[in-house]
Amino acid sequence: MILVTGGAGFIGTHTVRALTEAGEECALLQRRSPRVPAHLAGLPVHVVQADVADLDALLATGRQYPITGIVHLAVALPWPVTDDDPIDASGRALEAFLNIVRAARAWGVRRVVTASTIGVYGLTGGGALTEDMPISLEHLHPIPTFKKITELLAAHLSSVTEVEIVNARISGTWGPGGHLPDPFFAAPSLAHAAARHGEPDLSGLLAAPHAEDALDLLYVKDTGRALALLQLAGELQHTTYNVASGHATSNADVIAAIASTEPGFGYQLPSAGARPVSWLDITRLRKDTGFEPRWDTAAAAADYIAWFRAGNER
């Protein structure tokens, strides 16, 4: 049985579905609710309400279920910033990750797949981003900062324990159950606007979007399947993998994809001129797991718009 922390969340639910489609039973560790999400009803899943920061509760899960693998997606970061002491908040974030490794060792788990982010690459000059390229230690945002720290801890603990810890550098991910608005890219807001036949609300983005803004964009159903493949692969040759589409998608590409299925969608973003474009190289992921993206931008947009029109809020 595979434990998925944050298994009732955005990427978590799609990872759980992919694991069950591969024949696995899943235990979902969820801090907020003990209920199985409605869109996972009928699947071989069990929900445990616990916090990864609570080691006793986490270890109790292994006494209740025979855990053989872990996909760690639960967010345990000192962000958004709250009134908590920042030193204490940072300590809890790191302790939560260490608890996952403690539990894995206690249960004899072979592999932990833990979520990292495209953000660890920072600001680049464009081109393909490979897992072995040097990573800047500059602090730009709490999410990539703590993911870089976790990656280093994972490498150390993999070398001194019997637990194999795999870092999954997840690219920009959109689709059913996602962030709306996503603070980093416009695609979800554009799809939502097309589904509602209205203007997109882009006020929640951290920076004003332009037509040429591009990143490696992966539909969440592909993201979940890639994470499942990393967990289930018989042998992996590396400890870090890009989970991505392998190409850059611009806002203009997203708008064109939406318009191909929604001819009335004529929204345009302002142009900012040519700029460097980068994407995540997925050669490792392809070679070691056989992963290939199944959802191109047009198919993803159509599926996401249908999800909204079915009455889902995000």
C-alpha cells in the first residue's frame, strides 16, 4: 500500500488515481479531513487524518496499514508568512520532512518520492534545464529555498540510511482541483474565464502576465501519473527527476489552445516582446519510467473547461 501525504489535495488526488489505476491500494494522509474526496469515491483508498509534523500520528498509520511506499506531497513550509515565529516555523517544516524519513525507515519502506519544484532552477537564461546543472543558492522565495534544502537532506539521508529518497522537480501544473488563481502563471484563470464566458481575473498573479510569458506547463493528470511511475519503477538510476512536459508553453499558446475548442474566446494579453524561454528536460524520466505526456495543451484546456462547467469551482 502506498501512502500519499497530501493525498486529498490537488496533485495528490491525481497521483492517487494513477497509483490505483496501476493496481495499487493507497492510504491518504490528510491534515484537514478524514473523508475520501468525492472524485476518488469507489477507488481502493483509505484516509487517515494526521499531520506529518506529528510523528506519533504518522507512525500509527503504519500500524494501521501495511505501507510499502511513500509519495510525499503534503505542504510543510513556512509560507504563506503568518504570525508564527519564523525560526519555529522553519524548524517545523524541516522536522516534517525528517518525520517522513523516520516513518519510512520504521516501516521498511523501499522508496520515498518527495515533491520538489521547478522553482529550484531560479531565474535562468533560457534553454533546457537538466537535473545535473548547478543550482543557485540565492534566496528568491520560501518555496524553492526549502525545496533545495530538502533535496540536500534527501541526498544525505539516502546515502546513510536504507531509504531511497527521490526528488521530483515538478513543473508548472494546472488542471482539476488546482489553484485558482495560481499566483505564478495565468493558465488556470484563462481556462476558468473560457468556461464562464467572461474575462479572466488575473489580479491574484504575483506579476502582470504577458502573451510571451512561458514555462514548462504540465496537465495535472500527467503530473500524477509521472509521480506514480517514479514510485513504482523497479529501479531508478538517479535521485532527482524533472516531472514536466519537456517543452515551454506560453500564455499565447494557452489562449490559442482554448480558442481551438472555444471559438468565442478572444481574450488577448499584452505583449512584452521576445524573452528567454526555458523548459525542463525529461530524458531521465522517459528513460527510467517510460513516461510520456498524454495531454497536449488543447486537450488539457478542453478537459479543464469541461471540469469547470460540471460545477467545480477550481
